[in-house]
Amino acid sequence: NAAVSRPSDTWYLAEGYTGGEFDEYVLLLNPRSTATRARVTFMRSDGVNIEKSYNLLPRSRFTIHVDEIPELESAEVSTFVEADTPIVVERSQYFVSYGRSGGSDASGVPEAERFWYLAEGYTGGNYDTYLLIMNPNDAAVRVDTNYLLPGGGIKAISYDVAPHSRYTVHVDAIEGLTNTEFSTALTGDLPIVCERAMYFSIQR
């Protein structure tokens, strides 16, 4: 995972999962010489929001084990972080998925946008690709999604994402995308946040 170039007082993480053998951690870095406070909103796929506040010591790292929050013990979740002064936010996940063990890490993004692009995507063999959409708005959002196929074909699908919630697309389950490479272009009628998660096993 690449480092970020500057702290921000807002961060968004579209992906997050605590079910089964998944463990999710949200990691907060306060690079300043003064303490600060972070307000964290966890947005479940059913639209329920869980709000927490954390005090961050000067020049310190703070870890949130999301699985240990009672309302988030087995949930798909997006995360919004707002701090009194600029901080840095990442998410780590450790998992066993269909017998495949692994881990992933991603930095947050500092703001929601209407347009998102993902060059990678693959559904062949033992690969599973998921598209995760976060709607941080007070209103529902329509997300027009183009899956771009090798040779120039396009599979167009639209999704309606409820307010303050996370939406999951298992791309392997979409007709015409069950065994292919693809890229993805998304357009929301309001600003959204998007990530891609891939789980796979490769024979040695």
C-alpha cells in the first residue's frame, strides 16, 4: 500500500468486513505535537450507523479493532473519520476466505467524488472480485457502472445505494462477467467512495 502525501481532517474507507474469519482494523495516525479527537462513523450495509469518538495522543498511532465493537461483530461496513486536526487513516484486514488466508491494507481517501475508475478486475479461476460502494450522503445515490471488457465490450449496470450506507457487488455473480478480465468506471449522481476487493488462490 502506498503512503499518503499529506494528512487530512476527513477520511473515507468504502471497504470493511468483520464476518466469518475476517478481522478489520482502522488505523489512525496523529502526526502533530498536540492531541486531537477523531469522530468515527461506521456505516453498515443495512443503513445503520454506529458513531464512536477517540482521543489521539500527540505523535501517536491508534488502533480500532472493528470486530470488537458490539454492533459491528459480523457486518459489511464503510467508515467515515472526521478529526479536529489533520490525521492519516488506513484500514487493514486479515482473513480466511473460502479457505484462502491473506491480508490487505488500504489508505483512506480524503473526500468523496462523483467519478471513480478501477483498472484491475478478474473473475476467472479461483478469483473473486467485489466492488464496494460507500454513500456518505443524506440522500440515496444512483451509481451508473460500466464494466469494461477486453476488446471493447461494456456491461452497464446501475445501483441504488441508500443514504449513509455501504453497498457490495460480487462481480463474479453478474451474467457475462463470470470468467473475465475487466476494468470499472463508476459515476454517482452525488459524491461517493469506491474500492475493489479481490480474493484468490494460486496453485504452486
